[in-house]
Amino acid sequence: MRLAERMSNIGTETAFEVSARARALEAAGRDIIHLQIGEPDFDTPANVRDAAKRALDQGVTHYAPYPGIPQLREAIADDATARKGFPVTADRVFVTVGGKGVMLYAILGLVDPGDEVLVPDPGYPIYESLTRFVGGTPLPVPIRMEHDFRIDLDELASLVTPRTRMLVINSPANPTGGVLTRSDLEAIADLATRHDLVVLADEIYGRILYEGEEHVSIASLPGMAERTIVLDGFSKTFAMTGWRLGYAIVPPSLIQMYGQLVINTISCAPTFAQVGAVEAIRGPQGPMDDMVEEFRARRDLVVDGLNDIPGVRCLSPKGAFYVFPDIAGTGFTGKELADRLLQEVGVCVLAGTAFGGVGVNHIRISYANSRANLSKALDRIRDFVGARSAEAAIAGSAR
């Protein structure tokens, strides 16, 4: 059957493809350690699950209002006002099916064919994929290890052209764990204002921060709430990936646009799940704080373990639950190492190029797994790299 031409422009999310390969190996009897998926390995807190169960038992199984149930929009508005540092009213909140809905509506509603969208490289691949899908041109913004995985502001400014329509930022970032500073964001805000850019600010990891790192929402800076779409959700903070709930905080000028797109795509997010999300925000926050503390311990374990492996250099991330080590010193590219780790020693990681061209000598490791499994994976990686280095040395001396 003939596909629409636009299908040739849409990309994918490599993590799901690699996961399918890993599951096939498991089905064949292999022991696989999964470090590829950006999903907390914790269960959704019991109070949140109980709230959704009660809602089901009470018959909350019908359509919700298309922007979201009022209780959840109000809870999000209150939480965002307190945590993100700018006043948010419930009418500016739209509950979506996952954070990808927020991205889709922003790009679909604002980017015309030929418009340019500045996207982080490395960055979440769906930003680029959706831009191409609507006929826009994604322009990679290099984010390098030597700059602490933050944006080089001069380089960013040099990439802006008269066709630039939107800038996507992600802090804390997937795949690097990098965090933009307040001064970074002030400079980005100035650039966006001078060039009349819309900012899509992906803040899905905003509560997963370490060492007292400050989360600054660019929408809290002067004049930016009027040109920023904030993306957030429940998947990462509350370990609710399977609930598929994200939300947008939009400028007043985009309320009608988001409403039209929600109605034309999903009608509404699941009603009983939204009831659970109210409890997630309004209820006890201790389980989420405990989860972040455990992520901190895992981060330290993984960073120290990787830096003990010859040929591997790894920065300690300031947020999220990923590391993005440079593995050039092992003699492999990121893709070569990722493929061989999976096939030969049963450790599933992602190639850095799954997130853009800058990642050619990197892999991404998610430390959303137990410390025992992380230690086992580090041992396997160390043994693999050591064995291959020894082989290379022997081959070199033979020549």
C-alpha cells in the first residue's frame, strides 16, 4: 500500500527498537541487563494507585473535559507556580497523553514547512523527528562534554537565521544529565526575545536534581511566559510511565490552538488516571524524594565504575538518570560498543548517535536499575573492554 510522502520524514526512538532486540535475546535464554530505557524502575506510589482504583470503582470511566479534569489542572497550576517560579493559572494547563503530545502540538501548531527548529544534539530524538514530519528543518545545537553538556551560547546565536521559528531546550537533559544554569537561560531568553522565537522547554526531569542544583524554568524569566511552552509530566517524577500522562503550560495566546489539537487527536487523557495524578501532586512527596536519593547513589556508583575502565571518560550528571560517557579511548565508536555489549556480554545500552551526531563516540546508560545489576553491568563492560584492549595489543605486537 502506498504511504503518504510525509512518512519518509518521520524518525523513531531507538530505545524501543533496541529493547525489542534485547527481549528477543532474553527469550532465547540470554541474561540481559537493561540499561537502555528511560524509565524509573520503581513502582508508582501506592497512594496514587489507590486513588485511581477508587476512581474506577466509583465509575470514573467516562470522557474527561478535553483540557483535563479541573482538579488536575488546578493541582498542576498550583505546583508549577510554586516550583517553577512563575504564576500559572489552570486555564493555561493542558493534560496530554504523555509528554510527546506536548511536543507534537507545539511543532504541529507553530512550525510551517521550511521553518527551522533548533534542537539539542545530543537530544531526545522525537524533537527532530516531529520537525521533519511537519516539513520543518531541524538544526542541531551541539552540546558537548567539554562544555559540561551545556549549550555553547555563542554557537547557539550563530545558528539563528530569519527562518528560525522555535528553540527546544531540555534541562535536566536526556541523554546527558546536563543542567542549564540561570545565566545560560537568561542568555537564551535574550536571544529568543531578540529573534522572536518560540521556546519549547522540556522540563520532564525538573525534580530529579542532585547536589542542590537549582531548576530554573525559562518561563520564569521576564517576558518568557508569553513565548514559552513548558513540557512536564508524571512519567519520570512519579514513576508513572505506563499511565501516559503529560502536560503543557502554554501562553494565553496558544490556549485555543492547544484545545483544537487535543480535540482533534485524543479527545482527552484517561479520566481515572488523571484522578491518580491529582493524588501524585497533592499527596505525600516522600516516595519521590527517596527515589531521587537512590538515583544519586546509583549515579555515583556508575560514574566511578565507568571512570575506572581504561578508555572511558564520564562526567557526573547533575540531573535526570543517565550518563553519557565518552568511550573513544576504547577504540570503538558508540554504536560498535553498544552493539557488541548487547551481543557478547548481555549489557543493553544505547549508542550516542541515537540522540544525534555529536554522540558518535558516546553511549548512553540509564541507571534506572538496581545497584546490584549496575555493578554486574560495570563488571561486564570492564571485562569486555579489557579483553578487547588486550587483543588489540597482541595484534599490534604481532605486526
